[in-house]
Amino acid sequence: MAGQSLRERWNISRLALKYPWLTLGFWVALSVAGIFAFGSLKYALFPDITFPVLVVNGSHSSLSAEDTEANLTRPLEQRLKNLAGVDKVRSQSYPGQSVVSLALAVGTDLEAAKREVQTALAQAALPADATVTVAPVNLNETAVASYAIQSDTSDLDTLAKVARARIVPALEKVPGVLKVTLLGERGLADNPTAVRFGGKDALAVQVIKRARANTLEVVRSVDQEVERLRQALTGIELRLAATQADYIREASQATVEALALAVALSVMVIFPFLGSWRATLISALAIPISLLGTFIVMALLGFNLETITLLALALVIGIIIDDAIVDVENIARHLDEGESPYQAAVLATDEIGLTVTAATMTIVAVFLPVGLMGGVLGQFFRPFGITVSAAVITSLLVARTLSPLLASRWLKARPHRPAKIEASWQTGLVCRYRRILTWALEHRPAVIALALASFVAGLALIPLIPKGFIPHLDRGEFNVQFAASLGTPVEDSLAVAKQLEDILRGFPDVAAIFTTVGERGASHRGLLYVKLREERTLKTFDLQDQLRDRLPPLEGVDVSVEDIPFVDNGAQKPLEVALLGQDLEQLQSAAAALKERLAKQPGFADLAVGGAGQYEGLTVEISHLDGERAVYLSSNLSRGLTIGEATDRVKAAAKTVLPAGVRLSFGGDTENVSNVFGGFAATLVLSVVCILGVLLWLFRSWTDPLVVLLSLPLSVVGAMLAQFVTRSDFGMISVIGIIFLLGLVNKNAIILVDYINQLRAGGLATREAILKAGPIRLRPILMTTAAAILGMLPIALGLGAGAELRAPMAIAIIGGLLTSTLLSLIVVPVAYSLFAPLKESKHTL
């Protein structure tokens, strides 16, 4: 050990080669464990995201909303707003009733928070006759399936008795079911409801899952119980009316197919470079083994196979093969130089091992901060960051142990054959690159100026790219909600629903309509769940736009065509803006004026004003946001209008209509976008700091890390250009793609800079080292880049359910990889030559 260099001491490949059976045994055992871990993983649509909410309901003998506001709501708000963990306070005041909603910080223990709120309320100065209750709300307790109950021989009253006696109790016993709600009982005095399915009156059972239960498992078990009930209940039809499971299955299947295609394409691109099926197979083995190792980590941490983790696995395919490619390519190069397979494996891994390790750890340095993010974004992307980190660490171990071992046994020594090599397409590519690199070293100011101009151009594109939060998903399903005047009875609301059903049936792509009216005691409200045919001619959002055009004005009725929310956070529409002030009439007038102005602009759909209501001339509702009176303006977005553009238009319109004393506060997706960019900005800084730390450890100088970090801004050019050309929304998904790029692009620069340093340490001058290192490292850089790009291509093409969510990330990464690879192959060597005189070295240009 005393005579070994640092690279030899850090080379675990030597141990793998020394103890081959131990190495093979370890990876076989890990693969078997990975297969079992994979079998334990469950499919889902998104990670488990919780939005903890406490609702405080108060009542007293007030006869007006103003009196309730002054004597009950404001004392409650004053007492609760400063409690630890309270992010936002909303309230509604009605005659004799107050509802205060507390949005709590992510991770808050609801039961502990409930006790703290109850303690605070005991000390509040409230009216003597006031009663107050506190109820936690878990938005993950959602309806996962609804079944319509119909019969040709029994009336609704008879069906209701059967449902309560046999259907509801049976379904409530299914594991994972929290409760089952029976809808459609119109004869109830306290909470009448109405249901229609297939154009006929019906009852329905709505299955609510427990917060942590898996949707697919619950629906599968419920389906089995429903099938048993169908056999037992003669003359009664139980038909699936609505479910979340279908889309989850479709989106998961589409992502798995993209992952499989990514594997195939990544492997195919290796062979033309290596020219050996054995070398290709050794490199390709890194993919399944790395995935199996990742499944173990996912199972231990309780992750699901959902859109985000599957997307992480699909995107990481091109990365987890990188380390093996670099190692095997370097071994193959030494074999071409006439060394024996064993000696080639030892020398090649000594040469590249420390570099590959450091380069891979920079990827971990990027994604661990993502995995450690807090708040809602942390819940969403923690599985992503940890899944990617686990995959690349496993792939590094494969490349440092298994790949060299297999290469030393499977690859054969090959004599150097200059004639054949000179005639190869790779040699022609290398010669052209060497000429370009020589020109670049002679024109360094021009190269640096070109790099800076490219970076500025990339930044200049940012304002021209649509800003969004989550892309519209072509789910093949959507909701139509309506609200009639307060006090409208269920039968009148049902008549409105029938009118809407008639309009919907005019669309050939509509397969089924499931209507519920009067749910949760709101007799004036209704919801139509619309399921589209699988073989449809229109995309979901195009049909929604056409429906909005066909909807006739219904007097006293607000109709809204809604997307199915990708995750339930309690919000109704993507655009929500609160007008804040003290004068209620002024707020209502300003909101109406703003609504009128926006209604004339394309893209704003289903505009509605809420939060303040009147009935027969009396104020019956007053809303507050964080203690201030508020009137809410909300809107869906159509015709391709993004949330960023919509927000800018609202701000511009508000300047012309808002009086003094009224200000805007944005919620909905506008707030989400702001939180996304704010959260990722901090994560981005932390990731760069972590990368810098790894680079300083590797290079033991400050100049080389700066040269490597130059490759990071070069990736922005292609990412922004790709987003601009494809018109992909620049939002939460694209931003994580940008962070993904950080780990990818600096890896190539590390491999190049480290080899230049090795050559200089061997006695070459800086220029000679650059001109030798560049062409030698060109092949592994192009191979890894091509593997990564082709691995992401199936995702970027946007095929299958949920493609709109996956594609923007892959598009940003592919664009960034293309430009950063092309530019860094030129700019990084030039920058190295400029920084070289600053290093404390005897080597000079």
C-alpha cells in the first residue's frame, strides 16, 4: 500500500478483481433481494402528499353576517393566526355561523395541532352562547370509486333500503376503506341528494379510502366485493360510475413502457462505439442491476411506483449506464493497445476510477438536496431525488466492481490495428474534433465570447417561454360543476343538471356521465363527472373548450368545466385572486369590474366571483383571508393560456379598475408557481455548493472546479431553446429537469479535465495535454451523452397517458445535453488553457 498512488488506493475495482466469487455473490444476492423488493412496491399516480387543514366551526345567535364577523369570526382569527405552524387563515361568516380554515405547515401533526387549537379557543373571548368545534381535514381521504345502483323492478326508496342494509356495510369492511357514502336519497329531510347515471335516476355509493391506503389496492378489493354483491343481489345493477384507478393504471403502464424503450435505446447506442457485443452486454448489465438495487431502497423507504418515481427511473436509465460505459470503454482502449484483459482492467480502472466516482458523486450532490426539500415540494420530489441518488450510487458500485470483473473475463486482447482504425468513422470524427479544438485554442477570445453570447441568448428566451405549474393532462375525464342560487331545492338543481347532460350527450366522444346533486348539504350545487371514449377524436382540453362554447347562459346558474385535480389541495381553479380591503361593497364592485374586463380576453374560462353573497338584499356571506375582508375571483384557463400569462393579464387589468384601498393576493397555481421557483432556487444554490465541494476534493485546487462549473450555464442554452421550440410550459416539471442537467453536464467536463491533469502530470505541456485528452475522451463523452439522450427520447415524444407531465422534463434535459456537450467539448478545454497559468504548476501553455 505504501507504494500505491492515491488513485490505486481508491480503486475498489482491484478488490473486485482479487475476489471474483465474493463480487459475483454480492450482486446475485442484491439482484434476488431487488426482485422481491420490486414485488412489494405498489403503483400510484403521485406521491402521498398531505395538506394538513383544521376547520373551526363556530355558531351563536347572530341574525346577520356582519354581527357574526365582528363577534365570532374576528375573535377566532385573532386567537388562532399566531399559533405555531399556521400558514394561512381563511374564514367565512354567515348569519349565526362562522367557518375558519387553518392551512398548516406540511408535516404538522393534525391531532397535536387540534389539541393546541382547542386550548387556544378555551381562552378566546367569545359570545356567551357561542359553540365551537374543531375538525381535522385530511385531503388524502378521497373518493376512489363510485358505483351507480339501478333497477328496472325496484324504486329508489326500495333500492336505498337494500343499499343501507347490504351494500354499504359490505363495502365498509373492505381493507383500506374509510367510509362509504350513499347518495341519491331524495326523501331525506336534512340532506336530500340526487344521482343520475346513463341518463337515468339512480342511487350511488361513494367509496372513500383511508389517507395512507393505496388507491389501486382499495379499488381492486372493492371491485371484488362488488362482483360478489352482483351475484347475490338479483334484479339490481351495480355499475362502476367513476374511478381514479383507470387513469393511474394507464399512466403507470405508459411510463413503464417508456422506461423499457429507454433501456433498449440506451443499449443500442453503445454497440456502434464499442464494436463488441461482449463489451456492450457488460455495460448494459448495469441497467437492470442498478434498478434492482434502487427497488430495495424504494421499498425500505415506503415509496410507490408512481409517476414521479417511475419518471426518475426512466430518466436515469441513460445515467446509470454511463459509469459502466466509461469503465468498459477505457478497458477496451487499453486492450486495443495490446494489454492483457486483466492488466487492461487494472490500469484502466486505476486511470478512470477516482474520476468516475467523483463525477457520479456530483450527481448525488445535486439530487440529495432535492430529496431533502421541505414543504409541499419536498413531499412531491423527495421520492424523485432519493430514487435518482440510489440509482446512480448503485450504478457506480456496479461500474467499479462487476463491470471490470466481467470485462477481465469476457473481453479478449486485441492487437493494435492502425489500418482498420484509421478507416473507421470514429477516427474521422476524432480527426475533425481535433482540428476544431486546435482552432479553438488559437482563437480563445472568440470561443469564450461565443459561449457567453449563447448563455445570454438562453436567458433571453426565458421571458418568451410559457410559464405553468402542472401541464394539462389528457386524462379522458373531467368535471362540470354548477351552482344555482342559494336555497335552490334539489329538484330544481336536478333540472339544471339534465340540461347540461343533454348538451354533453351531443359530443360523440362522451362515453358516460355520472351526475350528483346536493352533496354535503349544498342543494343548489351539482357535479357531472364526464368519462370520454378511449378511441376519441378530441383531446380532453379541446373538448372542454368546445363545451364551454356550446354552454348557453343559464339564469342564476354558474357553470364551470373543471380538470380532474392532479392532487387534491382543496383548490378549485388554477387561477385564484383575492381582492383585499375593508369596504365590502367596494370589493364586490371591483371584482365585478375585473371579471368583466377579463371576460373579454381569450383564455379566461368560467370566471366567477365568490366569497361575498347576498340573499333577498341581505349580506349572507363575508370572507376573510389572513384577517382581511376578501372577495375571490377565480377562473379556469383555456385556449392554451398559461398561468404565467394569465397572472400578468390580471395584474395589468387590475391597474385600470382597482380603486385605492384594494389590493390583490394571488393563490391557486400562481402561488404554486411562485413557491416552486422559490423552493428550487434555494435547492439549486445548495446543489451547486455540494458540487463545488466534491470538485474541490477531487482536484485539490480552485481553478479546475471553476472550469468544470463553466459547463453548467452552457446547458441552460439548449434547455431554454428546446422549451421555446416545443412550447412546453416552464414550470415545476421543467425546473427539476434543469436541476437534473446539473449533475449530467459537469460529469463530462470532470472526465475531460481530470485526464488533462493526468497527462500534464506525466510531463506533457498544457496544449499537448488538451489536444491528446480531448480526442481520447471524445468517445466516452459522446457515448454517455447519446445513451442519456436516447434513453430520454421515449419520454420526450409524449406518448401514452400522463405524457404531458413527463415530456417537459425530458425535453429540457435533451436540449441542455445537446448544447452543453457540443459547447463544453470546446469551451471547457479553452477555459482550462486560460486558467492554467494561474495554477501553481510548472506546466505552461
